[in-house]
Amino acid sequence: MTDRTADELCTLARWLGDSSRDLAVLGEGNMSARLDADHMLVKASGSSLATATAETLVTVRLGPLLELLDQPDADDGDVREALLGSRVDPEAPQPSVEALMHAVALTDGRADVVAHCHPQSVNAIVCSNRASALVDGALFPDQIVVLGREQILLPYVDPGLDLGRSFRAAVRDYRSRTGERPLAVYLGNHGFVALGSSADQARRITVMADKVARVLRDTLAIGQPRYLDDVLADRIHTRPDELLRRKVLDGR
């Protein structure tokens, strides 16, 4: 299971890190996958998505990372200690500091595979004063089919402890309000996170978020977004044919 998951994660990472896609450069971005209820596989700190191998992945225990989020006085030293202490193999590289966010996405977010990158198209918007336009409504039907009826936008916070806590609060609120798990999270002045049930779904979510951002960027250059009516958007989200299409895309 671990070898197969590692292979799938490395394939996803190299796809995300392909320079032709403008999703990540240098050491940007990371990814993770749930191994079981207590463990995940996550990218090592400082490694490159484009050259990911099994040696740049770290198996960690979820417990120490999730427990840290509830320690109000925790600081950078505590984060580093938790990251190192969570490793199953004490000789493995240090996990990415965003492993805290991944631990939340795989537990509270109910994902099985998480892909985090910095698409140029998305960052052009989340680094602007129009970032909310990404989540104010749906621009076209496929956005709803692939990304869900709603997406999350978080204001910028410090990666690590603050991001983990902010991410947890947001996904819990989303699930409480909608009864569904979130699929897409935009990070203000930072990037994008796909919460997939598989590596393939995480890739599709990322592709669609990139398209949404490019369409919105061009729309804002012409005028103002004209979102789908809420009643129509709700209908698309629940229409039998669209539900079937979603299942086919997800291989179910």
C-alpha cells in the first residue's frame, strides 16, 4: 500500500511541478496521502515537486501534528519538534511545515490525497484585491461539477501553525454548513489546495481551479463577472446527469 501510494504521489508531484503547467517552481508546493487512520505520507521540506521520488516523501504520525494545533502557546520551536517527532523513521527528512495543513485536510477535510501548489493564474487573483471573486459564485457548470457548489478562500496567514488552525476552522465550518467535504481551498497571497479522494481527483480539481482562475482573470479584464443564478447553480450541483458525470470523472 505504501509503495503504491508513494508511486502515485510522486507521479502527481512531478505533474504539478512540470514547468509547462505554471503550477509550481523550485521548491514550491507539496502533497500528501492518507496511509491509514493514524499516518500520512507527505513531501519533505525543501524538496522539489518536479523531481519527487520516494526518498523525498516522509511517513508521519498524524496525532502529534493535530495535537499541536490545540496548544495555544505553541511556537516555532514546538512546530519543529512536532514535525521531527511525527516521523516514523527518525532518520527521514523533516516534513514540510505545511504538513500541519495536510494533516487537517486528511482528517477534518476527509480527503485521501491533497495537492498544494501555486498556480500563476490563481496567484494573480489571490494576490489582488479581487480574490473574493473566485468564491463569490459559479462562472460555468463544470466549475461546480469538479470543484463543488462552493469553494473556500482563506486570508493569508503564516504557513505552519497559523495556517493549520485557520484551515481546520474553515473546513469544519464548510462541512457544518453544507454537509459535504470541501474540494478546493484558495489561500490568499499564497496558492491553492485540492482535497481529493484520489491522486486523479486532486489533479482534476487543480486543473479546473487553474481554468476558473484564467477565465476569471480574462473576465475581469473585460468587465465584471456574471455568475450563474444561485437556483441554477444549485440545480447543476444536484442534477442526476451531472452527478453521474461526477462519478464517471472520479472513476466510481
